[in-house]
Amino acid sequence: MLAQSDRTQFAAAMAAAMQGRGSGLQGILDAQRRRALYEPIWSFYLSQPDTPDSSTVSLIAQTQLRTSAADSALAEQNFRNIDPMVTAAGICEKNTETRRNADDFLRGARALALAITRNDPDLNVIPQAYSLMSGLWAQSHYVRMLGVRILDVARQLSELKGVERTLTITADGRSVTISANPSGTI
């Protein structure tokens, strides 16, 4: 499902994955509210034929947020003077390769899915797919966005119970696993 669509599928996840530390110039704390307010902005950014510059994203965001989240509209207007990671315009300015990285990730996912479907021998498929996909986990916003998108796909496929949210850290032969799975899920 992830490999079968274009980069605009990431708009809602990009909105939810933005940083939020409170309100106003600190971003929107509630991820669902961020998703609702910012999804149209990310949809605009991802769907344009040419990459919009951060000033254009700022203007679109200000227009979109003016009536529903005036503090966030003000943050978008001042994105160069505050933490850039709490605004769409700031993220676009910091991560100028977002669209290319999303397209490359999807190319890698498609190549991997095709090879698995056809039961192809691994003739460098995995390293090539990894190389294409790796750009999308190079920035913290991308990592959060990808996690949100994977959870969205799992929900759409009614497979959320099968998703484990864990982090395993191994050092000096010792591993520690941290789980964020809600009690009673996995």
C-alpha cells in the first residue's frame, strides 16, 4: 500500500509529525490537531509540479491557519525567527530535499515490493532499495513522519495490532529494548 501511491500520501503524516511544544510560536502540541490543520498545507507542498519555496509555503500556511489557529499563522509568518521545526515553512527551508527524498523512498519501496512479489533473487535489490529509501530517515521530522505513515497504513489494513513500537539498543554485547506499545496490545 505504501509503495502504491505517490508522495502526497505523506501529507497527513508530515502534519502530525511536526514538533509541537505548546501553543503559539511553540507549535501545536496535539498531534491530531496538527494533522487536521497542517495536512492541507503539506498536501499543497507535496502536490505542486515544482517545489514551492519556504516563503510561498509560509503564505499558504498563514492563509490556511489565520481563522482556525491564529497563533500558528503568526508562527508561520515569523518562521525564520523561531524554531523552524514547529512550522511548515521552517521545515521546508531546513529540509529542502523532502520531495526528492519521498519520491526516492517510494521508488525503493516499489523496487523492493516488486522483487518480493516476483520472488526475484537478491541481485543487489536490497542495497539499492535501501540506498533509495535511506534519505527519508535522515532527518528527525522524516523519521516521525514515516512512523506515523506506517501506523496509518496499518490502521487502513486493520493490522494495527500487528505493529510493534519498540526500540532496541545494543552496545558492548548487551541489548535493551524499550517499548511504546499500549498495554494489552502486543
